Amino acid sequence: MTYKPYHELRRSLNEGTITCREVVEHYLNVIQQTAHLNIYLSVFTKRAIEKADLLDMKRHKGAPLGKLFGMCISIKDNIAIKEERLTCGSKMLENYTSLFNATVVERLEREDALILGKVNMDEFAMGSSNETSAFGATKNFINEDYVPGGSSGGSAVAVSSGTCMVALGTDTGGSVRQPASFCNVIGLKPTYGRVSRYGLVAFASSFDQIGVLSHSASDAALVSEVISGYDERDSTSSQSVVPSYSIHLDDLNVEIRCLIEAKLEALQSRGATLVPISLPHISYSLATYYILTTAEASSNLARYDGVRYGYRDKEASDLMSMYVQSRNKGFGKEVKRRIMLGTYVLSSGYYDAYFKKAQQVRRLIRDDFMKVFEKVDVVVSPTSPSFPFKFGEKASNPIDMYLADTFTVGVNLAGIPAVSIPAGLGTNGLPVGIQFMGKAYDEQTILNMCHFFETHFIA
Amino acid sequence: MVYSNRISLRRLCRLSFLVSRHNRHYSNLSYNPREQEWRSVVGLEIHAQIQSESKLFSGASTKYAGSTNTQVSIFDAAIPGTLPVLNRHIVEAGIRTAAALGCKLSQMSKFDRKHYFYADLPAGYQITQQRHPLARNGKVKYLVYNTDNWNKYSWKTASIIQLQLEQDSGKSLHDADQNRSLIDLNRAGVGLMEIVTAPDFTDGEEASSFVRELVLMLRRLETCSGRMEEGALRVDANISVHRPGEPLGVRTEVKNLNSVKSVGRAIDYEIKRQIGELESGREIVNETRSFDAQSGQTIAMRDKEKLQDYRFMPEPNLLPVFLYDSKSVPMGVDPANVIITDHLLQGLPSSPSKSYERIHDDHKISIRNCVILVNEDGLLKIFDEIVERRDAKALINFLIADFLGVAHARDINLLQCPVPFRHIAEVFDMKTNRYISNDNVTQVLELMFDFPNKTPGEIVKEKELENIQDLEVLQAECEKTLLKHPNVVQRWKVGQQKEKKGRQDPMLKLVNTTMTALNNRANPLVLISIFEKLLSKK
């Protein structure tokens, strides 16, 4: 089955020319065929088929059908689904089963979506290539020698390889958009606060946001519509965030730059007005981002102590050694690196120099974006400064890896929404993504933009 | 300086040689080495559990003494993906308490994370309000008194530095037999207010008096049960000593004092210990100590990380708490997202010290009786309601000596007094007017509680407990007594020539015998006058 946007499939489902059961079986089949890509950490074969039958029955009875009736969705494995594994790509939670459903999962299921399984990711969402997963990296469907990006690499490949229609990812510093860019699909990171984080295992709580990966703007729009909105269980949800926004164009691959500029010119020819903008503090965004997110992560991951759940070292002889050994063996290298960094920037004597200063810079970056959005509707940039890279290419140098987040972290610092959409292939045959950034709570504009772009430049 | 006296008395023998030398030297000055040798400085951190059905950030119950781990939500257990939701009721209780302690409320307060690893702290951090507390800068006037010596009392004022909201931790239960620790998370996440005082106390008596007053205040506010024996209120004391004119000494912290008495004893012990250490040429180590109520000593706690770095960080999952009064709330702000304080600050109960002062000044009642009246939940209210046009001193004596005994024996909570106050007043009036005898007061009070729907007047009539007014009946009974006890009459006659005591004893015997015969239904003074009349004829 070649890809069609959901509204086309929905027509057939409504007409009864195809059943949910058939749709699910198709995707489960593709999941099996793509097993070598290492996308899925759990596949809900039984659960999905049972749910599909129920949905078909529901349609048969003429009951009202949800907005996502029969849409097959895969979920990043740091989002809680009741009674399913929740590994976060970590040995620490290898055998951990969630006790409850994340709000987004409840909302998807309420609209009759079909959840197919949980997909691979960088450990605790810390990584830009999928290589930090304790369960091995997911391979890029476009070329298996290349990383899919991260941390939502599993979600991006799940969509690009056709194992599902839409996948949920999470974006702390570009983790939806960069893999979307690397895998030639759309990746939307909504405004911070737009989507409830209840049931999302925290990496950096004030950055984390659940986002959508899809083939089409209309699918991304539909799913975001369902999962967004206030949730009393997340006090930060739907809190209006001061709009702001970022971009900076150094260190940019020349070919990507040309490709993006060509698209900008095309947009101009279609009536868009190009306004060069300046975000004075954006060059500090990467440093600011890594100080604040590692600090929050060191705090958020303190709970993995082997006491109540998760990995516990069996050789430990007392409380202290249980902590040390369980955390030493349960966490991977990148996660430990970030816990150490975060612990350092929060320690007394360094707090003011690092954490507090970074918070102040975050506010400046936010204000920069706010000013820019007084003049423009959408800010455009490449999603990633480079083409997808090969496995192992950057794994040994964390700084190189962190640079992959250059264009995406500013959005999270400012809390605004942004979307990555395929912009074409380079001469090397590898994809390039273009990023549209919008005002806080104005996902509508960037999705419209996305749709326009898709209609005129891709189809 | 009460305290310095006490230390120095103990030390006097040991130091007599030194002191006498000094005395010689300063003999022409009014130098008193006992008072000037050392100063002690004490500050308190009080953790009070806020009365609330559910916890600070979750819906789990806060009931005391539930079976282990039955009052734990997934948030309380730090299950991945869970988030805190602030309990508005607890914030409101904190606001009321802060206002009652004279604090300035913060228009914006924020939550922080305080990190440390411990098995009963599930998230690896406690959510607290280190940097932006709910309220700051309070003042509490309190009465320092000693139940062993009611004549020695004084008024003091303590400053409150801040009042902050935070989570309680779980409990670790150490099973020594099986060499393991078990964790009970029922308490984890219960809302606490931490009240931090300035180092305004000089000794255990002052500090414990303050705590006693604070407990009373919280109970009046109904923001904390104050039940220290249940751990609903725990006190940490920071203690140091120094010589006058010198900078403050190194402090130690004595943790988890769980009774008013322990607060006083632990602080006084620790002051003595520190002075002893310094005078023996040793240094005071900045450390955490615990108090052993059995031995009365403080003991250093094992502190693995000497200097704990709590790595405070803003809590990213909670919004700041904004307080406004209904006039200052900005346009467009959703009242659901802020707390309007007006109605919370109305009808705050007055402080215990204000009550002491008021009763003491208005009615000239002893401090001891003021303290009893104020400390007994609900008793002051009864007093205030019925004191008008009555003799206050007699009324207090009646309430404390007669009424409270009966109420206590029946375990009655006077905050929900089951009988109308006017019934209590009626019994008092009957006693004062000698409509009933003192000996029947207790019985009438008991019947009053038994039959809350009847007035004491009706009860007394029904049960025939009122004094017999008919002098002839009384005289007849007195004559019977005289006939039955000729030997007592004889003793009375002999006693007439002796001193007062010799006269009184036989008369008392006659009256008591007659009272018993009359079921206590007589005014003994009337009986005495009858007896005197009858005996004088003999």
C-alpha cells in the first residue's frame, strides 16, 4: 500500500471498502519486513488486531467514529502506555512496565486511533543519532549506513519506512525535527505547554514536548489537534508562553544552504515576503540548551535509584553501593555524561555562573524571538546544519553530535512551535529538511505553511 | 539570662578557683561571672504537617497510621511520567498560618527542587520553596513560663524568617533482625510548612515556650493538628554558644524533636555540652545531632556527606503561585490560576499570647489559670461567652476545677461542646447562689452531659438535688445528728475553751454527717449556723 494521507484512507474506511483489521494487518506486515531496521521495541500485534476488530464492529453498528478512526500510530518508548513496557531506550528500565496511560495516549485512543507499538530512541532521549539506545540504533530507511537522527529516530524511521501512518516523538532540543529531516518526513514540535507531558518520562521538564512525525502536513495537523490542549495533570500545559524564536546560519553545509535558499526564493515567487531577521543571542543557544537540559535531566533521573523499580544491581551490599552500582550499570554513557554535567552546573558555587546565567540567556533568546514575530509570521531555517551522517561518525565526539542540534534548540529555549518538512534531496541522495517556526500557540500558521509547501514544491 | 544562671551554677564548683581569682581582680566592679561567662543562641526550624485530606501534589490520603504503602499515588512513588499538581487547599492553609504569624505574604512564590539520595525520598529530590517562600518576616509574641514556677514568667518576641511549603518524606523502617530497610511511602508528599525562626532564643525554656505557643496557634487556625507524638509537628534546633562580645560560635543542629518537653531538654543539654567541650579546649563541629529522650542526651548522627550540596533548582513542572487581593488582581487573570487572599485573611483567630494578655488584664486572673484556660481547646470560648455579669475568677475556678474534670473524664472535645453554653453557666450560677451545694456540682455536671436537651434547672428538680431551703427540715436533721453523736458534742464543748482548730474539727464532723444524711442538699454555712444555735442552748 503506497502512502496516502489519512483523509483518503478514511474515505475508504467510511465506505467500507477497507476495514481497520486490514489496515492494521498491512502495517504489522511492514513492521515484520522492516525488522532489520530495529525500529520497534514492542509491537502490540494482539492488542492492535483486537482493537481493530472492535473499531470495525463499532462502524458496523453505526456508532459515531473518532477523528482518528483506524489511523495506525506508533509511540516513542518514553511515553507511557498502561501495562506495556516503557524502556526509554535504557537498560535501567528494560523490564519496566507502565502503570498508567499518558494523556496523549488516552486522547489518541479516545479518537479511535490504533496504536501499533513502541519505537526505539536514544537513551532517555539524550542523543541525536539513535546510537545511545541500549537496544542498538535504528537504521535510516533511506540508506541503512546512515543514522536516522535522534532522539526520536525510531519514530522517524517508523514513518519513513511505512510501518505506521504517524508516530509520536518527543522534542527536547530538536529530537522530532532533526530525525524528521534525516528521514525525509514531517516533524512537528508544538509550543511548550501545548501538549500535556503527563506520562512522558522526563528528560528536561521545561524543554520536553511531545511532537508528531508524519508524511503529510494534514496528518500532522490532525494528530496535533487531538493531543493538544489543557490537562489538569500537567500544571505547565496550555500556559501561555512568551513567543520568541531562533535561527543562526553559521556552520551550515553549503549545499543545504543553497537548497533552502532556493526554496525561500520559490516561496517569495508565490507571494511570501522575505524579511532577513537578527536574533542577537541565538549564538548562545546551544551552550544555554546543554546547561539547562543537563541540569534538569540530572534532577529528573535521580529517581532511578533501584529502590522501587527499574534496574537494581544484585551484587550491591548496602544502600550506597546499590545506588552507585545500579546507576552505573543501568545508565549508558551519554546519559551518565549528561547527569554529571547537570550535577556540576547545579552544584553550589557554580549555580550562578552556569545555571542562573543560562536561565537569563534563555529569557533573552525568548525576547529576541518575540521581537522578530512582531515583524514576521514564520521564521524559516534548515532543520539540521548537515546531511544525515553515518553510524559511528560522530558517536565518539559529543560536541560534534551536539552541533547537530544547532538549528533546533532555540525553538525549545523559546518554547515556540516549529515543524520540519522535506525540502528535497542533495546530490548525495540524502534528504534535507526545512524548518518553519511560528508564534507560541500558533501551530495553525506553520501547518498551513507546511501544507502550502507540500502542495507546491513536493507533490 | 535565666539560662546562663543555670549553667553557671553547675559549673560553679569546678570553676571556683578561677572565679575567685577574677573576683578579687574585679572586686570593686559589680562583675557577676555567672551571668557573663557564656551566651547561648538558638534558632528553630519547625516542620508542621498541614491539615488536608490529600497530599501537597497528589490525591493520596494523608490519614495518620494507615497500613504501610496504602496511601501512595503513582506520583508519590516517583513513577516515571507523573507530574505534580498543587493542592490549593494547602496553599490557603499556609497563607492563613503565615498571616496569623504576622508574616508578609509573597505576591509570587515558587517551588524548588532540593536534591539528595535517600531510600524514603522517591524522586531523589524534595519539592520545597527555598528561594521564593510563601511568606517572610513575621513576629510572634509569646509567653515564657515554667509549670514548676508560675511566678516566674515573661513576654518575649521571636522573629519568623520565612514560611515555606514543602513535601514530607517517606519513612524508613530498619529491620535489624533481618538486616534490611523497609520503606513506607504513606507520608511521602504530605504537605508541610517549614517555619524558620531567627536565632532569637537563649535557652530551652524560651524555645519550648515558643513551640507550645505555635502549636496552640496552629490548632486554633486548624491548619495543623499539632500532634507532636504523631510527628505532625517536628522541631529542629540550631544551637551555638559564645562568650559575650565575641562572634557567634559554631552551631550544631539537633533534629526531629517530637515533644515540647524534648525541645527544652535537648537544647539545654546541647548548650551545656557545647560549653563543656569549649572549656575543655575542644572545638564544636558543625554537625547534625539527634536527641535521645531516654538518656536526655544529644548524639551525633552519622553524616556520610559532611557538606551536603542540595543542588537547588527551580521545579519546572509547577507554575509560580501568585497571590492577590480582590482589588489588586490584574485584568484578564483567570482567578483559577491565582489565589485571592481576602477571604482567607478574614476571621483569623487571635494569637494565644493576645488571649493570655486579654484575660489577664480584663479579669486579673493568675497566669496559671490563663494558661489553662487558653490551652484547653474550646474552654476560652465557653468562658468568653458566659463571663458577662459573672465573677470571672470564680467562673474560671469553676471551669477548671469542676467542669474540666467532668469533661475530661468523658473525653469530650470542647470545640464541639455537646451542651449549650448557657447550661454550663446555669450550673455555675446554681453553685454560686448556693441553689445546689458544692458537693452536688459534679453530679449535676455529669447529668447535664447525659441529658443535653434538658436544662440543669430541670435536671436538678427532677433528681431532687437542689438545696433544702426549709429551715425546719434542716433543723430536725441537725437535731438528729446531735442525738446520734453525743461524743462529738462533748468534744465541741471541750474545744470551746481551746483555740480555733479545736472548735472547728467537731463542727466539721457534725456538718459533714448531716450533709451526707441530706444527700448533700444543703448549704453547709446554714447548717453551721443552725448547729451553733442548737449547741449554744446546751
